[in-house]
Amino acid sequence: MASRLCFNIGFLIVASVGLLHGAYAANTYTVGGDLGWIVPPNSSYYEEWTSQSTFQIGDSFVFNWTTGTHTATEVSTKADYDNCTKMGIILKDAGVKVTFKDNATHYFLCSEGTHCEQGQKMIIKIGDGIAPSFAAPSLTAAAALSALFFSTLAIFFLN
């Protein structure tokens, strides 16, 4: 009986470590780092900033600016981004936090004056950047651990 209990506890520990191994702690990024979300010193600034990190589902981005009037406008296509099309979801207040829940590519630009044309725009690629073609069910690590724990208890008490 004691050996069965030890086996079950050992199995639970090994399975828990396996499930948590792939767990990811989401990060919060301040867009542009110390510079923030302003007209950059060069047109490739935000491209260089995004290339320094790999962004994952659940990560958040804070659009901060302390001087001037800016927006964070999310446009829907690469063509709109390339052409600085100033129509889309507009975030007008500094300090807005945006969290992404799916793999996808997001295009942001400032819709004030010629800020976009001066380089105040960026592409945020979440995961592989490709949006899923269907809504896959998700199982969180906590739910998986709960199911594993109760299954182990059931096996223990039924044997």
C-alpha cells in the first residue's frame, strides 16, 4: 500500500513538472523602451526595438508618451501600415496597455500629423505571427494539474 502511494505521488510530481515546463510567464513591455512612443530619432527605431524580443501570447504592451500629441492606432493590414493609413482602432491616451491573446501580427502607427511617415510605427508579431484558422480549445496548466491530481486520487482510492 505504501509503495502504491509513493508511486502515485512520484507520478504526480513528474507529470506536474512536465506540464509546467512549457508554462510561460507573460511580460509587459513599454513600447520603445526608455524612448517611449514618440517620433523616433530614425525611421527604423521601432523595428529595431521589436527585433530585440520574441513576443508571446499573453504579453502586454504599454504605449507611453510624455510630450506632444500622439495616438497608437492599430491598422488591419500591412498595406495600411506601409501607406500610413490613419484609420483603425485608435488609442488616444498615454499609458494604454494592450494584451494579445492569439498568435497574430499587429500593425501600429501614430495617426497624428506626419508622425507615421517619420517612423512612429511598428509591427508586433505575437508567437509565429500567424492567426489561427480555428478557435482551438485551451487547457491551462492549472486545469491540467487539477485533472491529473483528481485522476491520481481516483486511481489510489479505487485500487
